[in-house]
Amino acid sequence: MASTDSKPRSFQEIILRLQNYWAEKGCAVLQPYDMEVGAGTFHPATTLRSLGTNSWAAAYVQPSRRPTDGRYGENPNRLQHYYQYQVLIKPSPPNLQELYLGSLEAIGIDMDLHDIRFVEDDWESPTLGAWGLGWEVWCDGMEVSQFTYFQQVGGHDCHPVSGELTYGLERLAMYVLGVDHVMDMPYNDPQTPIALTYGDVFKQTEQEYSRWNFDVANTDVLLKQFEEAEAECGKILAQDHIDPKTGKRIIMVHPAYDQCIKASHLFNLLDARGVISVTERQAYIGRVRALAKQCADAFVLTSAGGYAA
Amino acid sequence: MPDLLIELFSEEIPARMQVRAAEDLKKRMTDGLVEAGLTYAHAHAFSTPRRLTLALEGLLGESPTIREERKGPKVGAPDKAIDGFLRGAGLTRDQLEERETPKGAVYFASIEKPGRPAAAIIAEVLEDTIRNFPWPKAMRWGTGSLRWVRPLHSILCILSDEAGTEIVPFSVDGIKAGDTTEGHRFMGGGRFAVTGFEDYQIKLKRDHVILESDERAEHIWNDATNVAFAQGLEVVQDKGLLSEVAGLVEWPVVLMGDIAEDFLGLPPEVLQTSMKEHQKFFSVRNPKTDRIEKFITVANRETSDHGATILAGNQKVLFARLSDAKFFWENDIRVAEAGAQDWVDSLNNVTFHNKLGSQGDRIGRIAALSRELAGVVEADADVTEAAARFAKADLSSEMVYEFPELQGLMGRYYAGAAGLPVEVANAAQEHYSPLGPSDDVPSAPVSVAVALADKLDTLTGFWAIDEKPTGSKDPFALRRAALGVIRLVLENDLRLGLDTYFDWQLLRHEAHQGEDALLAQALLADVSAQIAQHGVLGSVVRTVQDAVDGDLPKYISDLRDSLPDTSKDLLGFFHDRLKVYLREQGVRHDVIDACIAMPGNDDLTLLVKRARALGGFLGTEDGVNLLQGFKRANNILTQAEEKDGVEYSFGADVKFAEDDAEKALFAALDAQEGAISSAIEAEDFAAAMGGMAALRAPIDAFFEAVQVNSDNEVVRRNRLNLLSRIRVACLGVADLTRVEG
């Protein structure tokens, strides 16, 4: 691994440095959740684990999809598929700001030359029924991260409070690497025999998904899938807590929450297809929030949610 | 006399909350201390992004001892009474004093509440202040239960005098008060101890923190204007931005950067808004070209490269932001130059309100009403309608989507690009005005017509769907819209009966909600024509109903039943807003009520003319006395009418007059009645009041000399009819029965 006092040379090196940094600081380095989500917050390692009394410390990369942000790979910094780096520590440690600043140094941002600022930005996720207070972190006037102390998730007060850090990886990396267009950013080491840019990896997929998201996705199917996911979520949670086969108490929160994630992404796709009116929008968001709330209600009844039998 | 220093050190406090929070800290602490008996000489509060600080000078070292004397029962009173008194005073019998009084020997108790040391009181008041601090939004963190705006890290709380410094023993939620703090997050040298306020301020500055926000703001403004001046430029003033930026830094460093040549063609408002909203940059103008050519950013630190890296980063972010703005502007100009029809059309697909239809529907209604209002303001009807149709077009533009606060202003630019007349361009910007009580009111006729139509459409719409403001809830800013109409009418001296326009627009809203669109349109045309002919709705709907054969849609009969009440209720809302508006200008509420009771009260200019004349008249001696005379006449008359069950209104004849004063009153009325009514006809209310004033002396003399209730029934009735002439003459301007006094 390159030493932290030299500048990173590629997108992946920045990710690797963050992984190493947070591993050293005691986080469990998890892998991305294997479903389509709009942001790293949707990973159950954040949404569900921020609930209940158990301590938790996790860091991971999460591919995130925002169908409405697709620009066919043309826009220098807008993508329908991008990466977030997410850190969640519960309870939030008193030195979380210092830990965060250390992570910026780890990826080659020299604290003596740059102007880092914590600018008020309260976070709210209407679909997750969650909110928190914190900042967007500015580096020389550019937003590089979101820093939030969770106060409520799925309608539940967070106690203890989790500290959440979210880095927009492409934007941060472009800044550190001095690249103006995301597609020009070196993905691996540019000195390597097979050097790949971000565009080599993702340009074509951006085009394909932009076309599909905006013009082709079958809205009837999407609508039907939304209804199905919504119904399935409720059905899963309505099962008896005692599994008749094993006789054990097994509440199926994660399978139910998967359906909530699905519903949320399907809503985003429908939104990108422009078939949801302004008034309907609120209703859909409310339906997803209801699912998130049910999952949160169920999670605090499990041992991972701090439930003691 | 010790001095007290408190610092509450936390993670970054939102800029907008800092100054208020410092004041709250001062108020809550000083209120609490004074209430506990600890007075002080001076108090100063400070804030930076990471701290709230309070310095109190000349605090009492302890609260004063309070002595109180209580009188008890008589000596020799039953034991029960004496024991009760002792319990209340917290004393024993041997502590009581016997004193002789004129009523015999009585027990007296002397109770002493000893003073308490300042530190103990401070600890209590500070804990209460921290736990109940009025942050607009507060949060918990870690495992604690304390709420603060962001995590609270340390508390400095010391008392100091010539003898030295002591830490006030105190802790809250595990945070123990001490005598240390730290300076700048990046340029400071770690934690340090302080001995008092002066030491604190000096050491903070050494560690790169300017404690006073005013000093930071002044520093920013001076440096900014200096660097700009050195290049022959000037900084665009923005007090709100200055105080916000002063709350984002502890050690401000001003840096000036270039705006790339590519962006200098953007409207200055766009550059300014984009730089301010996204980046909190100040705009720097070249007075020779009058263009925004550079920007000022304020960093929170010094660096070894004198800010070169920071400035380069900021410039890069700005480049990306302005590229977006330029992209929006160029796309928008292309649409505008093609006539902007795409924007107008696309508003048909944007919901204004789910019960009031699309923005397109709304624009159609506003355009129709604007056309009808054009005559009132003497504007060309076609130009006015065109202006209304274009006024909201910029809502579809990319620039307004990005910067909603530029709505209207962009409309003006785009109207120019579309080659529309200058009246249309001005109306696009001005039709939103006036937005607040101090905002200017447009005076260009086309702008006034569209501004009125826009607001009246909104008001009638929300009245039609029964979404009126209640209490403090006014989500659609309807009070502001009504005040806007009032100011547009009064300040432009417009004459119009609002009722007609209410009805017109309510009908349009109802037609929109009707199920059969074609029939609705046809009926709307009929009813509108009737309104145009007859003024107000009244029985017009019935007429239309009669004219239509066969079954009527239900909404037409609903309309007949509901519309007049809705219209009346809306007028009442306007009258309430008008009262608030006039009261602020010193017009008495009873004067306004007296004028609202007159016919034609939907003509606000006429209504206010009456109110001002009446207010002026009641300020004179004649006015006050005439009011008394009128009231006396009216009371006698009303009582007689109630008793007799008839109305005395006609037939007073001088030939039945017995007394000279009575004859004189006949003569005065004969002389003034004509003058009063023609003055009222001419709306010269002051002259009409003058005519009434001339009746004052004869009325006074009449009541002095004459007993109205004469035994002679003929004479009595004649006198009552005479009083009725007074009543009629005096009620022509306003309903004086509603005036107090």
C-alpha cells in the first residue's frame, strides 16, 4: 500500500486508503449490500444497526443509484450510479470530528494547506422516517462529506446516538486527483500496463442505464413490483415470531427490509420515468416510510436490535 | 467583587444561530443570578463557530442575607395558634420577641435567610440554563441525554478577583467545569488555562480566534474592500452574508479570485445569487464596466502558500457552479428567443394545487381577470392579457428551477429575449410585488393589473376550496396576498368594486371543478356576461339557470347557494386586513368599522377616504360634540320607535314647531341637507362633515330648550320625525352609531 503522505494516484487507491484507515480505527469493514439502493444509508448496517442499544462500528463502500441523475455519462460530475463511502459508529465517539479529519489526511488532503469547514446541514430521509443534525463538510468551498448525528430512524429515537459519515467518492476523488471530468479519472494506477479510467469502466453503463431509466423501463411492471414488494414486506413481518419448524424465535426483519429497499428503488425508477405526479409523490414516499417504520419496529424486538429475552 | 467567565465549547454551531444564542446565554444567566440576589455591573456575550462566551464584571461575592420580621399572635393566645406561627417561621418559642403594641403584647418573629456564595448560585443557574437552552433545534450525542445544538465538549467557568481565580465546581451530564479551553481547530496550540476574561481574549487571539463576531465581520469587510479597492473594484454590500460568513470562521482570511471571462456575460443577479447561495462568496464589481468581475471568499485559516491552494480550490468549485448557471442561461435564452411557448405549454403539466388545477389553468384565469382589470388601470387590454400569459413562463426555465429566488427577474430578461413589449417584461418581474409591507408597490398600469389578478386569483381559489388561514397558519401566504391587493389599490388610488372581481374569479374556479368542461365553459360565458352587465352576481346565477333548458348540473345549483357567502366572507377577510393596515397608520378601529358599515365597502379607496375624513372630523371639537348630539337624537328616536313599533322617517313639518330652537333646527337642516348629500355624491366627505358640523349648535340648542316627548302627540311625532332628519343627515358618511365616545 502507498504511504499516506504521498498523494493517491487513482480512484481505487482512495477507496483502499479509506478502508485501511477505518479498519485501523476499529471499524468492521463490510462489503456493499447486494441490492439496488439510493444511498449508503439504506444498507441495513446503517439503517437497522443505528437502532437499539447495541454498540456498532462499520465502514463500507456502497454503490448507489439515483436514476433521475443519469446524464448518459456526459456530465462531468453527475451519474445515475456512483459510490458512497459510509461509516457508522454507535455510540458516536467524542472525537468523531478528529477521526474524520484524519481520514481526509489519509487520502492525501494536507490539513495545513486546505480550508476545512463544518457548515450546517441537517439531514432528513422522508422515505426512512429518519433525521439527524450535522454538517456538510467543505474543503476549499467544495462539499466533500456529510456528517450526521442520527436522532431518529424509522420513527424511533436513536439511543445511543450513531455518528454517520458519508463521502461522495467520485467527487472527493476528482478533487484529490485534480480531475475535471469524472470519466477521465484514473480508476486504477495510471502507471500500470492496463490503465483504466472511470470512463473505461462506467461510460457505457451510464449510457445504457440512462436510456433505460428515462425511456424504456416498463412502468406497468415497475408499478406491479412496487405493490408486490409492499405487500410482501407486510406479510413477512406478520408471521409468528416463533418459527414452527425450529421452535426458535426468528423475526425476519432483514428479508422484510429487503422488500422495503426494493420498493424504495422502484419508486425512484418510476420517478425517473416521470409517471409520478407531484401529489402522488408524497403518497409513495409515505408508503415506503411505512415499510421502513415496520421494519424498525420489528428490529428492536431482535437481539441485534438490543432486545433481551 | 469577582468577575465571572463562562465558555461553552462545542462542535460547530450553525452560523445563523450563534448571535441569538450568545444573547440567550446572557439573558438566562443574568436573569437567574439577579433573581437569586447576585447583581452585577456589566455583562458581555460572545460567539464563534465553536463557543458561546459570557463575561460578567463586578458580580457580588455572595447573595445578601435577607431579614424579615413577622407579626404573630398576642401573648397569651392559645398554644395551638402560637405553635402554628412557630412552624410557619421555622423558629422555637424562645426565639420570639414580645413587643407592646396599642392592642397589647404581641409576639414578633425575626427570620433570617443567610446569603449564599456566588459559586453555588452560579452552578445552579448555569445547569438550568444549559438544560433548558432555547436552541431552535437541539440534539443528543453518544450515550448522553443532554441536548445541545451540536455535541458540547467542555465548560469553562471561573470566578476571578485580585486574590486569584477559582473554578466554579459544577458538572452537567458528565462534563466537568474547568479553567481551560482551546483556540483555532487547525492553527491553535492545544488546550490552555485562563485566569480571567482579559487573559482569555488575549490567549484566544494568540491561538488564532477572534472572539467578537462584530470584530470578525469588520475585519472581513475592511480586508475585502481593501483588496478590491487596490484593483479599482468595489465589493457588493450584503449585510446578511457578512454576518453569516463571520459565523463560519474563527480566524477570517480574505481571498479574492477571478471569475472566468466565459461567465461575465451572465446577468449580474445570476452571478451574485449563484456565488452567494452555493459558495457564500461576495461579489466584486468593476465600477467602470458595472459588471461583477471577481469574487471574495473568506477562509478560516492562514496557510504557508498564502491561500493559493484554497483559492484555487474555490475557483474550481465556482467554475463548475457557473458552468451550470451558464448552461441554464443559454438553454433558457434559446427557448425565450423562440417565443417561450414551450415554457407556457409545459406549465399545463405542472400542478399548482391538486384542487385548483395546473399552473396552466391558473395562468388562464389570471389572464382573463387581468384583461377585465385593464380598464380599471387604463392599460391596453391585449398587452395586459399578453403580460399575464407570460408572467409565470420563467417558472419553467432551468435557471428558476435552480434558483427559485430569481423568479420574475429572469422573466424580465427572457421577455426581452422573446422580443415582447417592455410592459410585458416589467410585469413579469413586478407582478409578484408587493411581497412584504415594506416592498415597493408597482405603478405601471400593466404590472398593476397582472399583480392584482394574480393575488385575487390565489385568494378566490383558496376561498373556493375552503383553505383559509387559521390562527398562525397561513401556508399559502393569503394574508400577504390580501395586503398586497390593498396596497396596490390604495397606493395607485384605484377605483373598483372588489365584489365583482371576486364573483368573476370564484366562478372560474367553480367552472374548473365542474365535471362537464364544455357546459361549464358555456355557462361561464353566460354568467360572466351577466356579471359584466349587472355588476355583481346576486340573482344572476338564477337567471342563467332559468335560461337553460333541462337538467342543470348540480354544481350550478351549489354555486347559487354557496357563491354569495364565499364572496362575502372573502370581503370580510379583506376588511380585517385593512383594519390591521390602517390601525398601523393610526386610524381607530371604530372609525374603520363605522365606514365598513356603509354601502360600497368593497371599493377600498372610497372606504379609506371615508375613514380618513371621519377620523379627521372626530379629532375636532365640532366632531366630538356633533357625535354626542347625534347619539342623543338617535337614542331617543330608537327608543320611541321600539316603543311605538313604527319608524319615524318622514313628515316633519315646521308648522308644528313650537319652540324657537326647534324652528332653528328645521332651518339649519333645510340649509345643510342638500349641501351634505351633494358633497357625499361628490365623495367630498370632509365637506359633508363640515355640513354636519354646522348642525351641531342648532342640535345642542334644540336639546337644551325642547322636551321631545311632549304631551301633545302631534308635536311629539313631529319632533321624532325631525330627529330622523338628523339621523339621515349624519349617517351619510359613516355609521356613527359604531363610533365610540
